[in-house]
Amino acid sequence: MEDKLSIRINIAEQYYPLKVNRNEEERIRKAAKLINDKLLQYNKLILKRYKGFFGNGFSTFCNKFLELEEKMDEMPVREKLTDINEEIKEYLANINNTSSFI
């Protein structure tokens, strides 16, 4: 049985406690860094206003990312990242369009 390690992952300025196998810690932290690097590309104001949306959505993505990474098949991960990127762009465009009417 693997030894479990308690860690806290920061995604979009929200901390998520996780219990992971010691040999998975580095991969999980890399996934969180990947997520945060992508989030930093988006407008800081929108990130602050909607950080809960990003954190919740990407926590699901992070789990799927780790599953796929274990299988060493990166193409589905790249496709999912592209899909998520497009969804975020559409969401942000809708927010920008909506906020101009408020």
C-alpha cells in the first residue's frame, strides 16, 4: 500500500487539500502549475471576479489530466486543453458582451 501524503494545491487563488500517493505529488503539483500558468493569461479582473468558476472547473480538468498522463497518451490531454481554452474564450467574450450592457 502506497504511503499517502497530505498536500494543498493552489488553483486560481483557492487552496484544495488532497491526499495523494507520494510518487504522484510532483505530477499533481505540475498539473496545478500548468493550470495556474494558463489562468494568468486571462484578464486579472475577470479572474478575481470569477475565480470560483475557474477553480471548480479546473479541479475536474486536473483529475482527468492526471488520469490521462498516467496512460502516457498526451493527445487527449492536448485536445481537452484546446477545448477548455475555447470554452473559456467564449465565456469571457460573453462576459465582456454582457458587462457592456450593465
